[in-house]
Amino acid sequence: MKHKYLDKIKSLEGPPKKVNIFSDKEIKMIQELYNDLPERTFNKKQKVRKKAWEQNYNTELDKIYFSKLKEILGDFKMDNLKSEKGDDLYGLFHESFSPLPIHVDSGFDEEDIIYKQVVTPLAPVGDTIFFKKRWYGRSTTFTIDPEELKFKPKADQNDRSNKHLGDKEFNEEIHTKYLTHIDINNLKGMEVEFIYEWKVGETLIVDRSHIHCASSRINHKKLGLTTFTKK
Ligand SMILES: [Fe+2]
């Protein structure tokens, strides 16, 4: 698949932006919501515990969250899958124990006008590395493992691809500092656009077409909230 409304998507793109939209109290409310929510998946392979922000656990917080995002993003729609009741989920909480591989969260529907990804760190330590390269196909995990490349995804699962690769060797210093969990040959032709060092109290707004991954600088408490949006 290739996104159909490419010009429109590109016209909405811009550099990553750090904002402070939530007060300490609101961050605390979001952390408490995370504790109250039921567990959704525990992916043993990726060592990530996920919970989804379901509406109506804290309706006051639902309203605050939506309106604060609207202030920053203008009109937008949520694009985080639906709850069992069919309501929009407001985001996904990720508690990581090991860093996520290189991927892109560009969506699963070619008709969608994908927009911004909103990342709110809720516990340190960690970074997200954004590469210059962008991707306008389906959500994809990038790998050079021939076995992994054979994977046939279901409707809501990432594709696998090695089409991110180029010729230029990847910067060794950056690899050693941030990306030791990734084979340096899987980074050929990639250049870093922006390294986001997680800071609780901040929120990062970034285009969904950016290829990215977590850094190897991680502790067992790394917890963040991500919301995907479309127009
Ligand atoms: Fe992601």
C-alpha cells in the first residue's frame, strides 16, 4: 500500500516539536490512569507491556487530554484503534523493558491523511531516535534478517521491509552511544534527524512518516504514552 493523499500529508509535515502542554497535576493524573487501566497485551518477544487509554475511566482527564491536543494540533482525529465498545482509544501506554526496533507508525489505511504522533514520557530513562528518512507505505518494521522479512502481517500488524537501506555506513559514534541493540548494517544509509531525550513533563509532537526507534539507553521503568492522529 502507498498513501493516496501524499501531497496533503506532506503539506502538514514539519520539524519535531517539544511542548509543555500538561501541568504536573495532569501528568500525575495520566500516570494514575495508567495504573487503573487493564493490561491489553504483554509482548514477551518485544518485552513491552501495553495498555490502551480507554475513555470513561476518568472522563475529566479524557476531556483535558483531547482539548490540549486540539490546541496544539488544530482539528484532528484519533487513530489508535478502537476499544471493544467501538470508541476511539486515546493512546497507547508502552512500558518497555528492551528497546523497540526501527519502525514507522504510518498507519494501515491508504485513504487516511496521517498526521502527528504525540509522545508523552511518563517515566525515564530513554530516548527516541528519529531518522531523516520517511515512509509513506503501511506501518513497517525494518530489518535485514531474511527470516523476519518473510513475515506475512495480519491487518493490524506491521509489514517487514529492508527498503530503508542505503549505501552510506552509519555513524559509529551514534551507534555506540544510542543504538547498540541494532545491527549497524541495518542502519546503512540512515541519518539521524533528531534525538529526543525523554523528559517527564514534556510532550513531543512529530510527523507519523518519520522512521524511528528507541535508544539502547533504557531502564525497566521506561513508560510513555503515544497517541496517533490523522486529519
Ligand atoms: Fe513508534
